[in-house]
Amino acid sequence: MTPFNRTMFSVAGLRAACVVHGDGPAHVLALHGWGGSIESFWPVAEQMVSLGGYTFHLLDLPGFGQTEPPPEPWGVPDYAAFALAYLDERELDRVHLLGHSFGGRISLVLGAEQARRIDRMVLVDSAGVPNPANPARDLAVKTARGILSLPGLNRLYEPARRKAYEQMGSTDYLDAGALKETFVKVVEQDLLPYAARVSRPTLLIWGDQDQDTPLWQGRRLEQTIPDAGLVILSGAGHFSYLDRLPDFVRIMHHFLQDASGGAA
């Protein structure tokens, strides 16, 4: 992997980090998943730029990498506003969006609310589809969060606490640190109403072994987004774009080429 240097600048009142790679006419804004950073999409940016025609904009989203955390708990629309502020800062009128998991949540909001600024969207193992109602599970999660966060229990019961959160699929919450309240706001938002209003051509790429955002969620987004297609990568997990990198790049390049009739 080729080394890169982050550029620090101010956007939306936060000290933020980004990398701009390439000099092609097609600008791609890459939004990483929860806990990720610029490095998450760097392998994709390298390969796409090598094909010619692209400029990739990779961000450390607020609270991740070297970008300052939000000044208060943020929801998905707040992160979307940050991404929009970046486009304004760079004077980018229209871009393609590439979003993975949490970055997919942000992309859904942008695709619904800022269609004039978006050309095409590629969502990879995107979050945003709520799990079916499970009152027993929801009560267990709420109870565990309350009891296991009591002062004095953290260190004493840390192994048991982590195991409990792993069983409930909530280790992201456990590891969120100062972003715990932000994490709760983010994951509790049902983004299907936004997905139904996305008016840009959207490519969904999913690993059939994804355990974090299972394939049925990709199928649900395909049914909900008016102009969407789903590509399934066999044997790939939640980071399907890394598990099947050459295939992912080929598919994404083909999709974005179609946006301009040949040249990306």
C-alpha cells in the first residue's frame, strides 16, 4: 500500500483530516464505516485512480482517525451535514458517493436530501435497515447497558461485560468511548424512509457472509431504493470490498463509467 499524508483543515467548525488522491474529472467521496478511517477505503482509491479518470476524497469522519469528535451527540443527518460542508469547502458541485456500513447510512441521507449534489451512489454492506422487532432482546440490551455501566463494575466484570455485549452484537457500543451517545442515536434511526426517497442510481454491493449487516438487509434496500441494483460477492463478509478487492473495483468502475457513457 502506497503511503499517504493526511491534510488537516477546518470544516463545519471541526479540525478534520482528509486525503485527496488522483486528478480525474469524476470526483468520488468515500465515507468509511463505524470505527474506520481514511485507511479503510485507501486500497479502493489506489486501484480506482490507477484506472484513470477519478479523484478520490477520503475523510476521517468526526470522532474517527484524526478528525475531532462532534461537540455533542450527533445523529446520521449531522454526519451528512458534515459531508455536505466538505463538498462546499472543496467547491464540489457533484460527486459520486461510496459508503460502507455507517458510511452507507450517511449516503442514504445525502441521496435523499441532496440529490442535486450526487451523481451515483455505491453502498457496500450498508447499515440503515432496522432489525425486526424483538422485545426480549431490546429489553436485555437496555438492562445490560444500565447494570454493566454502573460505577465500579467496569473493571471488575470487564470479561463478562464484553462477552455479554458480543452476544448481543453490541461491541461497537462498548468500544465507542466518548461516542457512545452518538452511536445510540445513529443505530436507532431507521433509514428506510430516506432510502425510499433516494433518486440517484444506486449500486448495492454485499458479501453473502456478512454477519453485521446481513444480506437480507441489502435485499431490503434494493426493494426500497427506486433505482437500485444488488451485486452479491460470494464468500465475502462485512468488508466485502476488501475481501474481493479486484472484483469490487471492476464492478464499481463499470457502474461509474456508465454515468458518463464511457469515461469515468
